[in-house]
Amino acid sequence: MHLPKSNSKFIGQGLTGAEGSTSLAHMLGYGTKIVAGVTPGKGGQEVQGVPIFNSVKEALKKVGKVDGTVQFVPPLFTKGAVIEAIDAGIKFILIGAEKVPTKDAAEMFALAKKKRVTIIGPSSVGIISPKNKIKLGQIGGGTPERVFVAGNIGVISKSGGMTSELGSILKNNGMGVSWAVGIGGDRIICTDFTDFLMELEQDKDTKASVIFGELGGKYEEKIAEYVRKGKIKKPVVAYIAGEFTTGLPSDVQFGHAGAIIEGKRGLPSEKRKILKEAGILVAENFDEIPTLLNKQISK
């Protein structure tokens, strides 16, 4: 995957809807360059000064090459919007829609790998970089500066709400973020913790990262594997939510579509054990996170 740069230009798919138009105002206000929108059948309109086109190819023909697209498209139309963007040559896609069918997510994941396209999501709250003035999606709402200030910590979270919570606790402890992203909590996500951590290895503004993981799936365990193999060298601090699930029946779903425990697989206690064995510092509570990060950075 590749992170956007400070001068990146984007289009938005679904900007004419309520969610899209509200988020557009916040993104533009933050300094993100949204140069066109795409909504089939609504070409010729404008939303907050941004021209709307009927198709991605039509938009690109008018505004030229862009660095990515942010989608506010209903879940059942998301796969079609992704295919359209990829067919037009776009290499970075952020999907905000929740409840995208698992089969569609699997097909998007496979297509992205084949075409070497970065897809964040589905169900991503967004991505933000205060230094680069990039904000895609709903992340931080209309006042992102309340919780996200420029710094050298990467924040990667399955939970959208906890992405902002992590930004807030860092700010309150005199720290800030290089990048913060909500990767989504579905069973199939197109860009996982490890993908981001590997990219942040090359990011000069990032000294360490904190991840917010949850019960279910094996995305957190993959981090441990990469740390053991020496692929991830920068410090990582982890917080794994879901201790309340200990002792509950297996095969129970909690909240996110991907938050399913199957036997011991996906248990928070197992995740913590595997991460610790790889040498990753695991916070037992939120208040520990800044302390552990400072300990790692000062080495």
C-alpha cells in the first residue's frame, strides 16, 4: 500500500448524499483537495463548489489524474463503485460504508491485490494526517483538531470511535499523530494492521505506532509474526478490547461483523499472549498507552 502525500488530489463517490455532503464540508475545511464528485445521474451539479460527474472516467477526463477516491456509497452499491474506480486507474480507495456483503468484500480484496490497489475498509471511519492536511472520511468530524494534532505516532484501529479516543489521549499527554486510520471491523478488511505498519516503517514522520484491536479474527496475531521476522522494526504498543467475553460461549458475535470468537481463536487473552511473546508492549488499560509509547521512543 502507499499513503497519500500532502499535495494529493481526490475525488469523492457519493458526495451528493447527506453523509457525503456533510463529510465533504469537513474534508475541504481541513485542507483536503477534493476536486470532483461522482454520482450517476447527477452530473452537472455542484456540491460546495465541487463539480459532480456521472462517472469516474468522466470526472478524470475533466480534472485529470487524482491520487485516490473516498466513497460515501450505500453498501449494496459499494462493489460496483470500487470496480469503476479501479477500472479508471485509481490506486487508493477509502470505503466508509458499513454492512457491505462479505462476498462483495472478498471480491474487492482479491481485485485490489491483483491490480495493486490500496483499499481501506469497508466500514472505515477514515484516515487523517494533521501535518499533511489530509482527512478522508468522517474521522474527527467537523473539528478534528480537538483530538488529532501533528506528532510522530501512528494510530491504527478497528473501531472508528476508538481512533478518535486514541488521538485524544495522545494529545492530552503532549503527543500527536503522524497518521490515524480506522481500518474497519468487518470479517474481511482490505488493508489490515500489518499493511499499515509496514507502510509506516518507511514514513519518516512516524517513530512508533499504537493499535486498537478487538476480539475476533487473526489480524493482530499477524503483527506478532511480522515483528518476530524483523519486518516491523519500529515500536508498536497494542491495546486489545473485549476482556468481558472471557467465559462466554464460543461462536458469539459482538458489535463488528468481524468480532466473532470461535473456540480460543480470536480471544483477547490469546491475542495479548501472542503479541507479548513477540516482544510487543501490551497496555492493560488506556492510561498506560502514552507511558508505554514514551518508553519505546526514548530507547
